[in-house]
Amino acid sequence: MDDLIGHRESMGVEAVRMREVKRLMDRRIADGHGDQGFSSLFELLPPQSAA
């Protein structure tokens, strides 16, 4: 992920969302869930209110 972010930024493309995803990935790994798939990131997202 660091390489992808670095490449985007070197090309002048914003990487804000990728940095946010990486932060979530790092948090899952730090919490001991590094063996779970990418889709497990949804557990860190706040609940959406019905509009």
C-alpha cells in the first residue's frame, strides 16, 4: 500500500482515500486481525444512520 500511495503522489494524483484505507489496515493489523481479509475493514467503519 505504501508503494501504491507513493506512486500516486509521485504522479501528482491525490492519495487521501488510499491513506485512510491504509490507516484502517494498519489498525486491523495492530489489533491482531492481520490474518483477516480486506473486507474485514468494514468492522472499523462507524454505523450509517438511515436517511
